[in-house]
Amino acid sequence: MGGTETVSSAKRILAMLQCRADGDDERFYTIALQVAAAEARQGHRRVAEGIREAVDKARTHSGRGQTVAVPFAAPRGDLADLIELRSPSHRLADVVLSDKPRKQIEGLVREQERRDWLREHGKTPSRRVLLVGPPGSGKTMTAEALAGVLKLPLFVIRLEGLITRYLGETAAKLRLVFDESAKRRGVYLFDEFDAVGGHRGATNDVAEMRRVLNSFLQFMEEPNATDSVVAGATNYPDLLDRALLRRFDLVLRFSMPTDEQVRTIIKSYLRPMRYPRLAWKGIIEAGAGLSQSELARATEKAVKTAILDERNTIRTRDVVGALEERREMREAFIGAKGSR
Ligand SMILES: Nc1ncnc2c1ncn2[C@@H]1O[C@H](COP(=O)(O)OP(=O)(O)OP(=O)(O)O)[C@@H](O)[C@H]1O
Ligand SMILES: [Mg+2]
């Protein structure tokens, strides 16, 4: 950003007072961090660190880093048809993940939370993330949780639907979404991302798909003043255009759950039931091959049954039965998308 040195402290104080009057906390902290950076450049490291710590603390106090239930204004006008506002209802801690994607997300959160600090040092925070993995492995849930930790609204754009609905003018509609992301900070989740790139036939209009791809390529390169997070989710990374793939800052890979994850997911969805002695070996066997989402739904089913039976304890056969039922459902819908 540059040029901040020349801003006098009186001007900064004025701007901070203005933020106070407007209730714009984020901007208030941003300016405070600019002051810290200016101090740091003059060699006043202790002062700079002090300011930065005070800002971090103030942010935590205002509920930052906690979660959810933040009311956000839904998109209006033309945008209302393109973007769906979701309120985050999952915490990052609830998403059962392998170490690698978890670390990657934590890294992203850290860069986003300290983005002003990075920018003051001439660095751009990561914000473009591709979520790759089978149906029901937690891609949408992760985007939601990410929005939750960052205290940002989650906007979901379903590309396949958008392309079929706005045949011929998809690129123009996308432009509206892109512009919004530069104006309003949020997590923008482009679902069914493989629809971009033209390998798959949402439409036979090759020229249209070319335009869509090109507008995405351009959008991904544009600097984004609001540091909105752009997430793409896909089950089919192979269908993605290579040039598009290269524009992401990070790729998170989701996969079918490991035995340990099967256990963790089932345990977490068993709450608030008691489960004193479950035969985990049999349960894990019954859960093998099911997605995270299917495991979650099956476990919920077992819990509901117990509640209706007015029991507060879950037995192995409740869980195994529900898992087997899920497996039968999956087999009945083989090949069907979104086998949740
Ligand atoms: N990794 C996970 N940990 C815990 N629960 C999960 C996980 N993945 C999925 N779930 C459960 O399944 C539900 C559906 O998952 P989600 O919508 O995130 O899957 P997805 O990967 O986006 O699937 P799709 O490709 O079909 O869009 C979640 O809301 C959650 O209840
Ligand atoms: Mg999804």
C-alpha cells in the first residue's frame, strides 16, 4: 500500500475518531496497525509490538475468533439471484480433518486475521483456496467454518445453476459477483467449480464457456482491496483448467475418512447421548466406505431413535444398524450425486 509514512499522526487520530463515530471497528484496528507499522519502521519495535498486541486483544474481546450467529445483510437486487447468503453454523473444531488440510486452513486463517500486518509489510495475504474432495467430505462445511472464524458472511454461488440459468450472459453475471467481492468482504464459495473450464457440458456453447473461464482467470489475478476469501469447491479437480488451478494460493484435499476419523465423527454426532461401551471395531467396519456426511447422518438417525425410545444410552447395534441402512441407501443410489 505504501505512502503511509507521510500521514501525520494527527490525521490518523482524526481518522480513528471517525471510525469510532461510524462504529467501524475493523477500520479502527487497521489504522492502529498502520501506526504500529510506522513505529516499527522507526525502530520502535517494543511500541509497535505493544500496539499490535493491544489490537489483537481488543479484537478477541469484541468476540472475534469465537463463532457464528453473526447477522449479515443478504445480497439485494440482481445479486440476490446469484448469491446465497449462508449463516455459518459450524465451528472449525467441528470439522474432522487430516493434519495437512487442518494446518493449511489454520495458516489461511492466520494470514487473514493478520492481513493488515502483512500488507503493512508489503505482503499479500492468501485468500484463494480450492477445496477438492468427494461428496460429503466437508468442503462446504469448511468454507462455512472459515467464514465463522473470520467473522465474515459466507456467500455461496452455485456455478452449474448460474450457467444454465443465464445462458449467454454468465460472464456478465459473474462480473457482478466479482465486483461485489471487491466491495464487500466475505467468503465467496463458488460451488461446482468444475463447471468452469468448459470440459463438462453445463452448456454446449463453447464460446460462452470460454468467456466464463477467461473472466475467472482475470478475476483471480485482480487485486482485491477487501481481501475477500475466494473458495472454489469441486469433486472433480481433473476437469479444471490448469491455468485456473495455478491461480489458487492453496489447494485443500479432502478424502474419504480414515478409521480414526470414522470414530471421531461418530463420537461427535453421538452427543448428547451416553455411549458407555461401544464395540468400535464393528462400528468402524460398518462405517467403512461411507462419507463423512453419511456417517454424520446415520449417527444422528441412531440418536433420534434412542431419543424417541426414551433412552439416554446408545448401543452398538443402534449405530451399526443406522450405518448399514445408510450403506443400503448409497447402494440404491449408486452414481447419484450428493449421496448424503
Ligand atoms: N469432515 C467432516 N467432519 C465432520 N462432519 C462432516 C464432515 N464432512 C461432512 N460432514 C457432515 O456432513 C454435512 C455435509 O457436508 P458438506 O456439505 O460440507 O460436504 P461437501 O464436501 O460440501 O459435499 P458436496 O460435494 O456434496 O457439496 C456437514 O454439514 C456435516 O454435518
Ligand atoms: Mg458442498
